[in-house]
Amino acid sequence: MSPSSLSSTARPGVVPRSGRLWAALAGVALVAASCNTGGGAKAATGNTSSTSAPAPTTALPMPTTTAAPSTTTSTTKPETVTTAPVITPGPNGLVKGMTGPAVQQLRQRLADLRFDVDPARSSYDSPTYFAVVAFQKQQNLPRTGQADQNTLNLLARAALGAPMLPNGEPTRIEIDLKRQILQYWIGGRLTKVLPVSTGSGQRYCVPASKGGGCATAVTPGGSFRVNRKILGLRVSKLGELYNPMYFNGGIAIHGEPAVPNQPASHGCVRIPMNSSMGMFNSVSIGTPVYVLGGKAAPVPFNELAPPDPAAGPPPPGPPAATTPPAATIPAPTTTLG
């Protein structure tokens, strides 16, 4: 079963471009792992603590995505960002491993648009690469991880990412299976945009030493809530999960050393390790999670979230998922110059 896609995908708008444009070039290739057949490099974490709450017995109702009447107030607060500062990179652009003021300006621009980089640093490192990939995914650009001229032309004048569900709860997580991005809203304001890798749609089998059995790698669409968190590493039939936040049975948002630019997991929602701890600390039990672009489907292996010994018996099963409607935010009409 291949990953589903949104019928209509939200794209953020653009604001007028500045006088001069950025230019850069960088690239790196990553290998898929965790929540994926091959596994991956392990991070130095331990299963040291956990929090949990009973999973809801039914899925959350999906908020309407059609145009709201004039009496309805969107939970998303309007924000704007200024155009990008002017930088003058060398003839080969800004590549991974470089440092200096120009790279810091690149990071600052990405941070202004809510991509997960520290603007105070000045190195073109893995977090910078993941932020560039997330921007390319958000804008439906080729997912090269290279900050080429076309990418930076749009980055220089891009607006904040548009909500996929404008009338959703003010604090929520939105996951777009087609674009492979996650948007995290707090109090109606966009706070993070991350690249993700979700279910590959491929059939796979687990060795007998890990419980055995075969299933299709799918991330079901629908509306859910975070109901269990575990700090550190947790191993299950769905793979190796770092700092997992479960929202649909054994499917979780979790850190992973390798997050490829396409769907490659066993069903979980993988995010970069540099974003994992911050998300784990910020996301509360009960936070709504909306997975757009996928049909309601069983969790692979009907896997449940692991029980919390302090909370008594585990819930009877994952909440039933409803198929979410496609977002109806129009794509911007502005084209690159």
C-alpha cells in the first residue's frame, strides 16, 4: 500500500521579493532507518522516564476546512515576516561544512520562517540541511537538500507556512503525508516546521527474534491525540523509536538519526534527532495530531502503545481513525522571477 496524498495541499503565500536574491548550494544524502526495515545508528539515550494518559476511545472530529462564515474566528493568528537580508555567497554557494556570517544569515532566515535551526550558530550542519529540506518540501520544490538558486530565490521572500486546518485547535500538530512535513502550532502561532518520513507503503516482515509477522508500512490518516510519551529509546515491531510520542496505537512521532526525503518508515512519523528532544519537552499529553492525505487504516500489526506500569492496564486498542478531508487552502499564484 503506497502512502496516500492530499487531494489539495496547502502552500504558504509569498511576499514581495527584496532587491537582491540569495544563492547557495549544499547537499547531503541520508539513509533510511528506524520505524524502517534497516534500522539505524543509535543515539546515546536511555529509556529513563515516561508519561501517559488513556487513549481516546474515538478519534477527534476533523475541523472543517471550508471557508468559514464571517462570524467564525480562525484559531490561527496572522503573522508576517520581513523579506530576507541580502547576502553575497561565493561562486559555489554555501555548502555543508562552511561557516561564517553568510551561513548565519541563512540560518536566521530559516529560523524566522520557523524551521528548526539555531540562528546564533554559523555552521552549515545537519540541522541546516534538514531545515532546507523541510522548506523545499513545504514549497513543493525538488527535495535535494541543496540550497540552490531557485530554493533561495523563494526563501528570500517566502511567508510563514499556511495552516493545513485553519479552524483546528490553537495548539495542534499537522502532518502532511504528501509533502512529508510536520507543522506544530502553539496558541494559534506556528512554532516549528520539520521534515518527516512516514510509512513507505511497502510490505515488510519482522524477524522471529523481534516477534515475527508481516505487515504493510502505512501511516493512517485521521485525527488523534498524543496519549503516551517515553523518554529515550523504545524498540518495537515498528522499529527503534527515540523519544516517541504515541498518538495512534503504536504509531508515534519520534526522533531518528536518518530521516530520508521520502516515505520510508514502518508507519511512524520520523523527525530529525536535533528536533526530537525539543518536541518531546514541548508537546503535552492530549495535544491533537492531524494526519492529512491518508485514509483511515489499521495500525501495522495492530501495534499498541506500550503500557505504563504506573497507569495500570493499557487501553483496549488504538482509537478509530476518520479519513480527514483535504485542506482547501489555495496555492499562491506568484511565480519565481
